[in-house]
Amino acid sequence: MTKILAIATGVSIAAAGLLGWLLLGAHEDLGKARLAAELNAKTIAVLEAQEARNQQIDQRLEQLQQARATHTKEIVREIYQQESTDACRKSPPMRALDGRLRWQPGHPDDRQPAPATPAQPLPPAR
């Protein structure tokens, strides 16, 4: 009877060890799952915060672009509404420049354009 009792005790200890090992593995897996869930929740929270911040930035950029476009349109409108004057063109330096820029046939600088030349070949690739 002692022998049977010793074998039964050994089997029950082995079974208890096996169950303990299985429970420890299950507990470890549960801890890993909880940690992964916490990390995923934190990641989602950070991404949502970034998304909200990006939307605010996009709205601000849109406002700035609209303001710039409005300002530019106002400036262009003011420019086109100004009277055209020739005060600058009639100034002595501009008249002198204008006289030099006008084409005058028979002027010493009135030369024929250079003749066309064939294209140069490309150097060989190294």
C-alpha cells in the first residue's frame, strides 16, 4: 500500500506541476495580451491626438492661404486701378536708355547674326 501511495503522490505532484506550468504559461500569455492592449490603446490615443492637431494645422493653413489670396487680390486690384502714367518713361535717364534700345538701321552695331553651326558631337561615355 505504501508503494501505491508513493506512486499516487508522485503522479499527483507531477499533475500539480504540469497544471502549475500550464497556469503559469496562461498567466504569462494573459500578461502579454494585457500589455499589448495597453500599448495599442496608448498608440491609438497618440494617433488620435496627432490627427486632431493635424486638422487644426490644416485649418490654420487654409485660413492663411485664404487671407494671402485675398490680400494678393486686393493688391492686384489696387495696381490695376492706378492711373497709367508715363512720368518714368519721360525722365531723362529712361529717355536716354530708350534711345539706345531702339533699332536704328545703318547703325555701326547693326550686324548680321552669326551663321548657324552644326551641333557638336557628345564626348564618348567613360
